[in-house]
Amino acid sequence: MNKVLFILLFVSQIIWAQSPFEQGNDYYQKENYQAAIQSFESILESGKESAEVYFNLGNAYYKLHKVAPAIYNYEKALLLHPNDEEIKTNLDFARKMTIDDIKVIPKVGFQKLLSDLTSKYHYDTWAWFAVAFAFLFLAFFAGYYFSQKTILKRVFFLGMFIWLLGIGLAAASGFYERSRMEHEKPAIIFAESTALKNEPKVNSPDATALHEGTKVYILESIANWKKVELTDETTGWIEDSAIKEIK
């Protein structure tokens, strides 16, 4: 009997010694997805966050076929790791569970070209590009300054000009991408079904019906209403309680 109590005490100490993240992963491996969700959520409630926590939380919700929470947490993970292909892949799988089939109208013209370029990397990545180009500029400047041969001076001078141009482009791209992300206010519909209204009134005519997991972009707010835009550029009003903002 004493041996049994000792073993139970030993096992319980091991469990308590685990971090909530490790506990969540253990629960997930054992297919106890609800317990895994509670462990990962406790991390976020403590004020800590990471792409790994949001990603694993999204996976647990996906296993339970909870569309909106899965998409929401994948989107949160993607904000922290915007170039992670695994997050993007799982997000695409989760989106396939949504009911609404809303087309994405691509932007055209110069704005599209600019957005396509800058959105390839997070603004922090663009900043690191600018720093790297700055070091290369200094290296070529040193080469230009200490070179004795005319041909080498020309090569280093040309290189200085190229890296200086690179610094300007990387910095400008970073500032543009940061501004774009700060002004963009995405949200996920958490209500099972909700109406998109023509006006911010309960008795206003419905423009269309939306369902959980659909992504919208908030344009403005009035009281407990949000004016949102869909990816097909349809706009309307939705009750604040029906959505959850990603950032």
C-alpha cells in the first residue's frame, strides 16, 4: 500500500513539474484535446503568448471541429510567424470547414504590386534586410577607401550605390508593411450564424448571412456595431458580440 502511495506521489510530482505548454502537448498526444485547450489557454491568460502556443491551440480546436477558434488561433500564430508554411497550411485546412464561400477580389494596379512585394516579409524582416545592406555598404565603402587600383574603386563605388539603394528600398518596404498591418483590423466571426446588416440597427434589412470562421475586416465602430468588409469587398454592419478581433 505504501509503495502504491509512493508511486502516485511520484507521478503527481512529475505532472506538476511540467509546464502548461508541455502538459498541453501531452494531452494533445493522448487525444485529450479539451484538456490540451485548457492548458494552452492558461498560458495566454497568464499574459504570455507565442506562435507555438497559438498554433497548438489552433490544432486542438481543429481536432474538435471548432472552426472559429481554430482559424482565430492560426491567424494569431501567423501574426507572430508570418512566413511559417506549416501555420499557413493548417489555416487553409481550417478555412475549408467554413460554410461561407466568399470570393477574394484581388487588388489591381500599383497598389497590388506594392502590397505583393512588401507582404512577402514581416516588417521586422525588412528591418533586418536594411541592417544587412548597411553593413555591406560599409564594407564596400572600406574597399573603395583603401583600394589603390582605379578599376577596384569603380567596382566598390558601384557596389556602394547598389547597397545604398537596397537600404532605402528595404526601409521603405518595412515602413509601408508596418503601416498596412497597423491599419488593417481583421476579425473572425464566432457566432454560429449572424446577419450582415445594411445599417447599424437590429431592424435593418439583412444584406447577407455569415457563419462562424469567416474573416472580415473592421472599417469603423458605432456603439455595439462594427462596419466590416468581406474579401469580395461587400460591406455591412455586424453586432460586436458576433466577432473576435485578431489584433
